[in-house]
Amino acid sequence: MNYPYVILVMCFLPVILSAQMQSSEINTPYLFAEFTTGTLFYSENRHSEVLLNYHRIKDQMVVAQVNARIPIDDIERLDSVRIDGHVFIKKEGSWLEIRRSKKHDLLIKHHATMQIEAKEGAFGTKSHSTQVNQVAFGDQVAGNYDLIWSEEYKFLPRNEYFFITNAGLHKANNLSQVAKIFAKHKKAIKNYALNMKVDFKSPDQVHQLFLFCDTLSE
């Protein structure tokens, strides 16, 4: 056996696997990688199951039908929505995911902005076009509700977070805001965030930070 060759392959294997995993991620404006069976809960104590997904650019729940994907524009009759174990509630005409705990609740506003991948121009310069941002907000433009988009488009997460405590609703978009909510435990919260390398672009990591804060005494 050629051991140097084996060692070389093993060294590069994690890089290869990582590249494969990244390439397997679909480029989509939706929160979930596919439309899945979800439940619409109506204010009049009834519900229905449909294929659902959440469009991060348009802030809309979208229903997949046989030949089309239709946004739910009339959300006044809805009380909440459940998709793949995630529960969304409406607030001021917008959708927020709610994650509950024993003491407090976490609200997540899933949102993303979009840009066209930088293209090389004269003298090697690169620029991003914003024209697509204007196009994407026109409901009649074909392709707006496609699940998979060309790699030319990049979706940048712009999530917002809110902690609900006994004192009310608090913005929690960065570590300083979180520490301010639990002022008595600033040091512990900052140490946790530093050790765990909390990234506020990741809802799951913010959720874990939220659960840690929930363990702290008032």
C-alpha cells in the first residue's frame, strides 16, 4: 500500500466533503429547501393542510399547487402556520417564527435581501447590480416564486430577533442588545457567546443563546 498517497487523500478528504456539501445546497429565496406539508390555522377554529414554504424576500407564505405557487396575501383570517415543526404567528401583517421556552419566547423575523453575483468589468473591476431587487418585488414577474434560482443570484440573510419577557418585547439583534435585556448577567452572556462563537446570522445559534439566557435567574 502506498501510505503517503493514503495520508494525502485523508488530508484532503474533509475539504472535498465540505465542497460537496456546499455544492449540494440549493440556491433559493425560501426558508426551507423544499415545499412540505404544513398546516394553516384559522381564527374560526379550523385548519387545513397544504404544501407550504416561506419566501424570505417577499415575507409571504406560499402554497404549492399542481402548476403554480400562490402567495397567501389575505392573512387576516389566519391565526398561525406550522411548517416542518416551525410555528409562525402574524404580527402587524408580517410573519414571525415563535420558539417558546419555560420563561420567555423568542420571535424570529426571517428575511433576506438579494443581489446579483459580482461580474468582472473593465480593468478587472467588479460590481453588483441592484436591478433585480426592484424586479423581484413585482408580483407579476415570472419566476419570482420558483424554488431554485440561478447561482447568479445571492440571498443575504437579514434576520431580526425579539425576546419576549415579563417586561415586554425586546430587540435582540446583537450581543449588546441581548446583554441589556438580562443586565444582571452581562458577563455570563458575553462569555457564553464568545465561547460558542454565536453568529446572529444563524437563527439556531441565536436560539441556543436564548435558551442559555432562559436558564439565568431573573
